Amino acid sequence: MFARAYHTIILPDASVMKMAVACFDDAGCFVDCHPLGSEEPFVEWVGGTLDLRKIKKVLPGGLS
């Protein structure tokens, strides 16, 4: 599993999370996301925008 932080994450339902972390499994499938509250270990800062509506590998029930 790996995690990346973005300025903006656009969720599949078109809602927006600002300053958030997206978690992916080892195959690169989106698993979960959460707001970035403070510095987190093992999170790669990417910046920019992640649009989950364009990702084909979203696991069912992948949003908390």
C-alpha cells in the first residue's frame, strides 16, 4: 500500500477534498482517501489535482 497527498482530490461523485491523502493498494487501485490533517509518515507529496472520476481502477466501496 502507498499514499500520496494532493492539493485537491475530485471524488467519483464530483465532490472535492482539499489538502487530502489518497491511498492505493500495491496494484495501484484507489482504496481510500482522507483529509491531510498534519504531516504523515510514508506519504509522498504530489501536489496538484487527482481526479478519481478518470481512474478506472477504483475498488468498490473504496471511499470511507
